[in-house]
Amino acid sequence: MSLAPHAIAVETALLNALDQVRGLKAQVRTAQNQPTSEFISQYKMHALELKSALKDARNHEGDLKSRAGKFPSVARTEEFRQLAPAISEAERLNQQWEKQSASTGYWRDSSRANSDLEQLERRLSNALDKSKSFSLRMDIATVS
């Protein structure tokens, strides 16, 4: 059971990250180009949770990678090899978005904010799809 907990934890962390982005999108719709101090507080909470979820996904992906070395047939699969780059892409986009979104003025342009959040959601969904594909391809419980 050395792979299963980490594979599941990666998926859970990515699901959490997606939930944070979806929560932010709902907040943007509610703010209607006029971010209040309450909105900014909510944004900061979602942004911190998103960053934390991505960090958790990365940490468990690293643990998964180190343990997969014991199972060369797993480590060589395309699904396994695509997981780390997908998480990296999501992290990279999140870091760029964090820098842009730190400005209050950013939130006054809801179409831009929505577009950026949509792109982030797509990257996270891609990473989640890679994680699920890996888990499905390799019946994690039997390999572990």
C-alpha cells in the first residue's frame, strides 16, 4: 500500500484546488466589478487554500514518484510520466495569477479575472485528469 495513499492524496489536493478556483469564480460574479473589503478577504482565503492544495499535490506527487521507483512498470507508464508536468503547469500558472491578482484593480475587470480563472481551472482539471488516468490505468490497490 505504498502508492495508493499518495495517488489518492494527489487527487484530493487537486479537487480541493479546483474547488477554490470555482469558489473564486463565484465570488467574482458576486462582486460585479466592485470588489469590497469582504471580497478581498475571501479572495485571499481562496488564494491561500489554492496555494496550499497545490503544495500538497506536489508533495504527494513527489512521494508517489519516490515510491514508484520500486515498481518500474508503473514508473514507465505514460500516465505516470505526465502527472508531474501537469501539476507543474498548474503551479506555474497559479504563481503568475497570484502576482496579477494581488492588485485590487485586477478585480475590477471581471472578464479578465474570469478568463484567468477559467484558464487556471482548465490546468487544474488537466492535472486531475492525469492523476485519475494514472490511478485507473494502474489499479493502485493491486500494484502497491
